[in-house]
Amino acid sequence: MEVRSVSKVLVYDAIPEQSKRFAEEMNKQFRIPVMPKDSAQEVAENVDILVTSTNSKTPIIKDDWVKPGLHITSMGVSAPGSQEIATETFKRSKLVIDDYAQTSVMGGINVPITQGSLKKEDVFAEIGEILLGKKTGRTSDSEITISLRAV
């Protein structure tokens, strides 16, 4: 909320009580509505910024849920064999990662890289390249962007 105007937050957890408890705690701390939702799809299809933090072995964000202009920050995957986001979404997005050596082995692109369905050339940049001005960040309101970090 320091860099973007946020009017509402939608949250989902596979354990509904966790979503509800988190929403209640955040509603006490922030002056915007934080609302628990019943599915990851409901959240993904109704936000402009999506943050994922899971240890899923299969993508929980399906490609057909991802609309033009969505920004995804994926920060949960940190083990070989884990993947939060569909490979198709990586391929049609501006994909920015923290460190290729780590992310391709331990991060969210490790599965599609290992399978050969995603190549190093599909990664637009490492975050440092954008911060140093060597590459550009988002260039249009319809561009899908993904910031992926290997924790």
C-alpha cells in the first residue's frame, strides 16, 4: 500500500478458518476491507495484484483465470517440484525473477525448466536488471507481469 492505491484485499486459504482469521486481523490493522473468499479462482479473477505463497506441487493459479494487466508476485515456492502458477501463464507474461540459478532449481519455474516447457530465454529479467535500469518494467496497462522469487 506504500506504492499502489489499494481499495480492497481478497484472501483465500485452503483452510477457510485461516482466511477468516487473517481477514479479521488485517481488518483491525488497515483501513481497507479485507475479505475472505471461497476459492483461489475467485480471488485471481477479481484482483489487479495477486500474491501467492504456497508450497503447492501443482499450479494453483490456472492460466484462464489470468486477465490482461494482472501482476502476480509469487513468493511461496522454495523446493524442487513445486509450482504455483501455470506454465502457460509464465510464457505469456513479462517474467521477472530474483536469481535464475536459484529460481530455476528451487523456485516456481523449476518444474517447467526441468520439463523443457520453459527456457531461460522466456525469463524477461532478473529484478536487479530492472532496478538498475538495464531493462524496463511494465510497459502497458494490459501487460501481465510476474515477479517470482525463490525463498
